[in-house]
Amino acid sequence: MFLANRRTLLRVTGLMAAATVLGAFASTAEAQEKIRIGYAISKTGPYAGGAGITTLPNYELWVKDVNAAGGIKVGDKKLPIEVVEYDDRSSSEEAVKAIERLANQDKVDFILSPWGTGLNLAVGPTLNRLGYPHLAVTSVTDKAPELAKRWSNATFWLGTSAQISEALADLLGKLKSEGKIGPNIAMVSIADQFGIELSAAGRAAFKKHGFTLAYDKTYPMGTQDLQPLLKDAIAANPDAFIAFSYPPDTIALTEQAQLLKFNPKIFYVGVGTAFPLYKGKFAANSDGVMGIGGWNADSPQLKDYLARHKAATGKEPDRWASSITYASLQVLQQAIEKVGKLDRAAVAAEIRSGTFDTIIGKVKLKDGLLQDIWGVGQWQNGEFYAVAPASLPGARAPVVPKAQWQ
Amino acid sequence: MLLVDIVLPGLVLGGMYALIALGLTLQYGVARIMNLSYGESLVAAAFGAFSLYSGLGLSPLAALLLAVPVAMLLNWLLYRFLLERLMRRSKDRGAQEIDSILVTFGVLFVIQGAMLVAFGGQYYSYSYLSIPLTIMGSTLAVNRLVALLFAALVGGAVYLALTRTRIGTAVRAIAVDANAARLVGIDVAALSGLAFAFGGGLVAVGGVLVSMFLTFNAAMGVVFTMKALVVVIMGGVGNVMGALVAGLLLGVVETAVARLVDPGLTLAATYALFLGVLLIRPTGLFGRAVS
């Protein structure tokens, strides 16, 4: 019995070994039939809200678009994309572990980035060490230029905090010189890296343009009642109300401002203003509200993108980072096609040096950074138009003062 | 007047805290289930209200009539087929708590997963009764006032039911000592199930009402579980009146700190108050003496 068993065992082991070897051959043969692209994204945890609107729908849309067109052209072959997806649970450790797993176990050809500044900075060193191109789209940090220098594989797409705050301060400065607003600003910001960087950059930029910060406070994440904050901001009687806020706060601040009949000439709120949810909730009252981001809504490519996004995911994209996320993927695809093989280092170099045709127009990065960034957008007649920097093509004139809440 | 402008909005915020904690105080204090899926159930109710409102145009207040019985039934089934076995198997309260934590930790992911599949990760928000009302110079939102009103009414009713009725007395007896309650002929399993189901109904009330003014998504449950836990423990585990008072107190303190000191310190104030209460009264404001 024992012998027979051992023999069977040996036979099974032998078969398994053979199968593994064959399997290995099969998978190397298969690897040329497909491009394996992996990503870990926040499907749960506090970042799921942002990832669910800005990043994940665009990954899905892009994969769908590429595969519908037969795939990515590598050499003389078109390779369809196969996706490996993980949930990073909004945790830096999980995100880093998932990247290691994607590279070492799943052996994916390319890795797409997670959502958010924190997670992108967390996975940055690992992606750099493993040699994968890192498209850090949804990250806003003043360290971007320095990081892009340190990580030759990385690119940053949403500008720096200073860029965004300066665009806003420039716009306000211009309105002040035209006599449309006075010099008083009330600013509130969320107490995390995003809020701290933007408000610090804002403080400097507003001062440079001759503004006074009549009210300047931070609030902790997850604050469920922003009315106390708003009441003190109202008491400061500002010409412009500026909030570097996250989506739930952006919504709550707008709602409370309406309840309290707070009608400053400029009402600017943070992340979430550019979301379709904002327009959906506030309807006509969203008109005139300014916020981070914006896009050139008149561009035919973006109109087409909006329609495709809606058809594929059932939702409209946000008007800030969504289109840039999609454009970054188009850049990745074109870089692979130009290099003509799955050579990650060459693709990363091509992304940095090449010029690409995307839905946001011609993209040419400088020192690893996308240069032409919208800082301020404004809802006008149901569309979130970019209004600053005014020097960029497609910028609209801002409507100031904002109409009173209805 | 600044004082009115702190106390009134503070009470309104506190009413919401009390409202989201009432269900947990019944489930944890009486049925002895440390329900980690509490916040997820609350968010599920919010999604239910949102769907009924945006799909059928049904007002959230009318949705309560549907949400509460459904939630009670689901919670009763959960208790009957999953938790009751655990309760019977575990010897002492400590073991029961640990088992219930493990099981409801799993339930948390089931509910969250279902919500993610149905609604995705993005934020949801709608407006209902977002009307300003000025009382003594302080402007409040009607939807938040409604939440405060419900917290007071429901809290009061549950308190009376627990202290003035026969079933309520039996339920409290179970909370004190389940074995002794069994000896005097109380059907512990049935009544614990009832208390758990009732707690579930209160979660639904909380979820439906906060959905009128808070932005939510499928990942947000833990925020509510944490807040509810702070309120329940501060008020004294299992004490409905305690949860009500602790919730209101937290709201007023947070608002006062935000107006008088710095809005950045509200979270610190919450935990300072929490620790302060526990240092002076380790079993909470209305808690039993340690036996």
C-alpha cells in the first residue's frame, strides 16, 4: 500500500513538475499575446470616494477603448490589455505591498498609479526601484519638481500646490485691480497635507497680491458640522471665501453658506466642486461657484470624452483630474507604441521626452511635470469652465460677483 | 448672541451624535453584541433613503416607515441565525464580546462589499429640508433640527419603554445578568434578539436622517461606528439616556471649541472630553458602578 502510494505520489509530483514547466512555457508564449497591466486602487477606505470618481472609471474606460481598438501596437502586433486589479484599502502599506506583488508575482508589464497624493508618494520609491513608469496623476505637492528629479521614472500631472494657489491669487489680484472685489479674504482649509500645502502657498500668494486674510483657520478631517467655522468667516465680512476642502466638506460648506445666506463676491471651494455630484446637488445654485481644476469644456475632444465616459460608466467625469488621468493613459499607450517593445525604462524615458496627442491637447512634459495646469474653474450654465490661468488657451472670463444664492 | 449661537447649533449637532449612537447602545449594552458593522448598516440605510428619494421621489421621512421594519427584520435574522449560536456557545461576557466582534467584523465587509457593488466608491448627497430656520438669532437647518427632534423623541420613547414596561424591565435584567434573568423565567434568547433587532431599527432611523444633510459613500461606515462608540461608552454602556446626554454634550463642546478656541481643535476636544469623563467615571456618565 505504502509503496504504491509512494509511486503514485512520485508520478503525481512528476506530472506536476512537467505541467509547471509546460505552464511556464505556455505563459511566456502567452505573455506576448497580451499586455498585462496592474494597479492597486482604493476600493475601500477613506480614499475610495476620490478613486471611485476620478481614477478607476478612467482606467476602465481606457482599457475598454484600447481593447475595442484591438490593443496596443507593439512592433507589428496589436496586444490587448489584461488587467490585474487589487484594493489598497486606502493604506500606504497595502498599496506598496500590492505594487510588489504586481511586479514580483503577477509579473505585470506596467503598473498604473493609485489615487491621491499620499499613496502616490508612498508607492513612488518602490515603483522607482522596480523600474516601472510612474504616472502620478492625482497628486498635488510642492515636492513634485524635486521628486521628478530623484525618480527618473516618475511624472507629475496636476501641478504643485503653489501653482494652484498662485493661479487663484493671480485671478483674485486681477479682479481686485479691476475694482470687482475688495482686499478681504476668508480662508479655511482641511488639516492634512493637501490643505496645509495649499493654504501655506495661498497665504504667501495672497499677500503678494495685497490681500488681507481676515479669517484663516483649519479644521480636522471628518468634521460633521462646519457652521461654526462659516459663521466666524461671515463675521470677517470677506470679499472672497476660499476653502481648500475635501468633497464632503465642499458639499457641506456650500449647503451651509446657502442656509446662512452668505454671499461673498467669490465663493471658492476645494476638491469635489468639479464633480458632477456638485452640479447635481446644487443645480442652479452651483452657478458662479469657483473651485479647483476646470477644463476647456469647448474642446471637441473633451466633449467626445465626456460622452464616452458617460456611456461606458453611466457617470460624467469630474472636471479636474479625470480627463488628465485619461490623457496620461493615452500618453502611456503612445509611449509604448513609439518604443515598440515592452521596455519599461525606454517607455518611462519616452513619456518624459516625447510629445503626445491626447484629449487634453498636445502633451509635452517638462522635467517630468505637466506644465499647463488649470488652477481655477467656475460653474457657468451647468458646465465647469476653466478660468485661470488666463494665459492658457480655452480660458473663460470669470463671472464676478457670483449671483446670490436662490 | 454668541451663547445662543453656540448652544443651539451645538445641541443640533449633538442630536445627530445621539441619534447615531442610540442603536449601538441597545445592541451593545443589552444584546451584548459589539457590532462592528454598525456604521456600515447606518450607511446602508442612508443609501436606501437616497435610492428611494432619487428613484421614486419618496421623502426620507416616509422612507423611515419602510426602512425601519426592513432593518429590524434583517437584524433579527442576523441575530437569530448567526449571533445567537455564538451567544449560547460563549461562556462569559468577555468571550461573547470577542466572538461578536469577530463575526460582525466579517459582516462589516459583507455589507460594505454589497454597497460597493451597488453604488461604487463615489460620494452621494441629496438635499431634503435644507431650509434655514432662525431661532433667537441663530440660523439652523431644518433637516438637522428634525434629526435632533427624532433623537429626543426616539431616545425618550426607548428610555420609557425600557424603564416603564414589563418587557423593558426584562430586557434590562438581561443586560445586568443574563444567567440570573434565565433563572427567573425570562426568555433571554428571544428578548436579546428583540433588543438587537430594535437596535437595528434605530440604526436605520439614524442612517435615513443623516443622509438628508451629510455626504456619504460606501467606505464611510467606520466614521459612524467610531463616533457612536465614543458616545455609547461616554454615556454608560446600555444606557439610552446616557447616550442622549453624552451625544448632546459632545455636540455643544465641539461647537463651543470651534467658535471660541479654534475649529482645528474640535477633534482634540472630543477625545479630551471622552478621556475626562472616563477618568472620573470609568463606566460612563450614566454607567453602573463597577461590580
